[in-house]
Amino acid sequence: MNRNSLNFSGGPGALPESVLLQVQEAVIAVPEVGLSVLAISHRSDWFASIVAEVETNICKLLGLSGDYHVLLLQGGATQQFSMVPMTLLRGKTSAAEYLHTGYWSGKALPEARREGPVRVVWSGEASDFRRLPGDDELSFSADAPYIHYVSNETVEGLQFHRVLGRDDVPRVCDMSSDFLSRPCEAERFSLIYAHAQKNLGPAGVTVVLIRDALLKDAPENLPGFLDYPSQIEAHSNFNTPPVLAIYVVLLVTRWMMAEIGGVERMAELNRTKAELLYKLLDESQGFYRGRVEPQDRSMMNVTFNLANPEVENHFLAAATAAGFSGLSGHRAVGGVRASIYNALAIAAVEKLMGFMEDYQRSSDRAA
């Protein structure tokens, strides 16, 4: 397997080989246009059709009704940390409710506080973000403008396996690292956002799903670039968009529909990959030590430690020499992280498992 197939990076993640081959061709010339995708105008009819198909494909994959808009924006999840409270919290007296479950949900908090009052419903900081809250630890207000949480904490390897919040309060969710990896009851959310470089494509484009009703009281004095209604009116073409990145997202959605068979089948494959790796951790007799509580384990990011940082560095160097990429844990927590996003094949996980088993056996013999 080549290094593209063995990319366990937390992001940018692996892309399907069939998509990479189409992108390779399109950089020279998109077949139906005869021009490089890097040179096709964002004002062309061809690009308008690409945006329309991406919107349609995402709605089909999630089973969304017609009262949602799909936006293809820039600025990553970081921009959404600001756009959400600018739109939904500015001028409000009731506090927006946020969950602080890890590194990225922590990044959203100061941006929200710039716009209005924020109540942290629950924080995992005291437990070093090694678990998520149970329902008995959560109490949500009916008066909150919205509830915000991150469905999958990429850094720590935590994932919610249920929908949080009240049905009478708008739910806003950062699904950057597990969007389209499993069914998500999308219509229970008023706004979902996800940057592309985990499961959707390359960096440079962020998908935002937004329910029409959420915008009825939106401020009218926001800068156009940061205004959801303006972006909707422009069909994600308010300014020059990342044409190549959006084209790759289109190819990935086609791949999911035609080659994988939809989100349900994608979830089955992702579950298999995660179960294989977690079984290895659990049966390693403490050689590989899972970072988080088993009930909150992520299907996207498998985080673990070895005996000490010195051993971890040796393991990572050996893994790189064996052809694996991106296994270093995030700088905030260290350790090892195997990110197993949609395009990473089961065969790649099995190859990593073989390496990990061999590494443990050789370490046991040396001891």
C-alpha cells in the first residue's frame, strides 16, 4: 500500500484513490470543459452546476428536507466559531449554552463570549477531557438562543453517540471530523458545520447546513462575507471561492453515493475499523493504553499512549519508517492518534494492526 493509503493524519485526511485519479486528470483538463480546474471561472455555468450538485448530494446523503440551505464557505470551523454567535447571540440577554468537551469546543468559547452571554453547561477540563458527560450531568435551558457542541473531539478522541439538547432550542453542532461518517439525525439540528479536510475533501472549504427558520431574526448589519443570508443569496459565490476544493468535495460525495452506497454503509465500514483498533488496544495487556473512557470512544480518532514519551517517540519513528503517516498525537495532548476517516480502507487499519502487534512482540522480547 502506498503512503496515500496509509495516511492516519488528523487532517488533512486520506482521500479515495478514485477521487485522486480524477483530480489528477482535472488539474490538466476537466473532461467536460477541456480546461484545467485551476483555470475555470467561478462565474461559469460549469461551476454553478458543481455547487448545485454538491448541495443536492449532501441533502440526499443526509435525507434533508427542502427547508435547509447548504453553503460552501471559507475560513474553516474557526470562522464558524464567530459567525454562529454573531448571527444568533448578538444583542441577546439570555445565555447561549456551550459544552466544553475538548480542544476544539474550547476554541469556540472565547469567540462566542465576544458577542453575548455564554453558559458552559458542562466542562471535561477537570478530567483532562478523558470522558463526555452523561445525561444526568446535563441541564439545558428553554430560554437559550441555541445550544452548541462538538460531535467528535478530534484531538482527544471523544465522540458523542447521541443527540444532545432540547428539541425546542436550536441545536448548533461542529461536525468537522465526523460529518458524513454516520447518520446524524440531521433534521434535529438547526445548523451544522464541518470543514472539509477530514471526510469531505481538501482544506479550503467548509460545509454549513442551515435551517431557513433560524435566520428569521438574523442581524442585518453584518459584513456580507460573514452574513449567512448574503452567502445564501450568492449561492456560495459571494467572493471567489476555492473552485478546486469544492470540485473535490463533489467527487467525494459521488464516491460515497456510487462506490460506498451511502452514509449507513459508510458507518458500518467506519465501525468495523474502529472496533478492530480498539480490540487491539484492549487486548494488548496495557502495552497500548486507550486515552478515553470506552463508552465515549471516537470512531474517527483512536487515541492512545505507550509506557512513556520516549517509547512513544520510538514507536512513531518506527511507524514512519514502515510507511505510515500522521500517527503523532496532537501537540495539546501528545501520545499517538490514528485517524480513520471515511477514505481510509479497512486494509490500511489491518496493516497498522499488524505493525502494532509486531512492535509489541519485539518490545516484549527486548524486555
